[in-house]
Amino acid sequence: MTRKGERRKGLWRVLALLVVLALALAGKAWSDTMGDPQVRHTEFVHKGLPGGSSPVRIALLSDIHVAGPDMPPERLVRIVAQVNALEPDLVLIAGDLVSDKMLATRVYPAEEIVAPLAGLKARLGVIAVPGNHDHWFDMPGLAAELDKHGIILLANSARVAGPLVIGGLDDDFTRRADLRQTLDAMAPLRGARVLLSHSPDPFPDVPNSVPLVLAGHTHCGQIAYPWGGAPATMSDYGDRYACGRVDEHGKALVVGAGLGTSLAPVRLFTPPEIWLIEVRPASR
């Protein structure tokens, strides 16, 4: 074979390898975008719970982003069934029910976005906070639909849920969060303190009297590197609070990767997540 023929053969091998890699990457992206959410588990010992009391199982959902093509209401119905199979005591939704991404193939009205969430079953109820996309879309309409289906919306306010006091921040990304107002709303209520926020960024300012913070917003980057980390996290703290559980200064933060997508309808190396958090007393 001539040198020219060898070079041509080598070029075809490189092109074939690139095609295989591209197909593998596309398959991974499809799986990460459209696959069933992974269930991640963690335990948190809460000193605010009386000794001997039963643990509370919290299902944390975030960034549902109902919109076509990747998160139609029909898919959310299936995810709700998956959550119910976990038998949580309480479901907390950390904002962004809707996606208004430019590449959306369909944008749904508020009633169709919220309706599947009516199927969530938890003995202590379902509580949500607003996200930035909710405010940009139609927060009053979404709030009305949540109320119609018995889902509590907290925005710089608080609510008792069994042995827990849930403080719910309004969205920090759109500068609506008021931590002091939320803490003041929690103050007269009796129970172990938990804070629900769309963004993880308020975490450093949360006092140790509220030792557990649950959030979303970052999508764990949505499109991440296979070795960890991501080009962007939509957090002022970069990768510090971008994904998973962080224990810092006597407090714990859990940041979910979310369920849907924003900007582009693609996830890569960041599969959708449901977090199941068992909050238990120091002694049983």
C-alpha cells in the first residue's frame, strides 16, 4: 500500500472512531435527559427532633421544568408514581415547575404544569417554593393551581409539617429571597427547623439553628464533564454548592440535580434525581 493509501486508511479509522464516540455521547445524553430519575439517599441527625421520635422521610424534588420535548406532563405523571413508591412522609419541591427555554417545542399552561403534582402522596403534605422560571412565567397562575390541589407554596414564610418547621425562601436568583423574614416566620413555630430554597446560595447565611437546607437550581451543571464539575452552575459560589450533599460549619445542604432542563433540552453526565432524606433524632 502506498503512503497516500495508508494516510487515507488512517483518516477513515479516525473518522469512524469519531462517529462511534459521537453516537455513544448522543446515547448517553438521551439516557441522562429522558431516563427515570435516580434516587439518592442520605440521613441527617436533627437535634431538634425529640429522642425516641420516628424519622421523617423527605422526598426532595427540584427543577421539574415542565415543557416539551423532554418534560411533558405525561412524563411527570410517571415521576410522581416513582416518588409515591418511595413512601415519603413529606414532599418538598425546590422551585422551577416550568421551563420557558427558547428551544421548547411546547409550553404548557399553569393548570397542565401543576396537575400531575396533585397525585403526590405524603402524610405530612407537599410544600413548594418559587423558582426564577416560575416568576418569569406566571407565578400567580402557578400559585393558584398549587393552592387548588392542596400544595402549600411558601415564599419567605413558614409552615409546620408534623415534627418539622419548614421555612420556604422566595427565589434568590431573582432577588426575592428574604432570609430574615423567613426566619421570623419560623420563630414562633415549634419543631425541628428545615429550610427549603430554590437556590443553594443563601446557605452560608443560614444560622446554625436551621441545620438542614434543601435546594436545587444548579441542575448539577446540567451538562457536566465526565470526570466531575461543569462549565456553569448558575451559583455565585461556583462548584462549592453545585451538587449533592455539603456539610459545612455544623449545617448540611442537599442540592438536587433536578428533573427537567433549562436553556437546552439536554442533560449530559447529570441524570435527573430524586433525593430521599431521612431526618432522624440524635437518639431513638
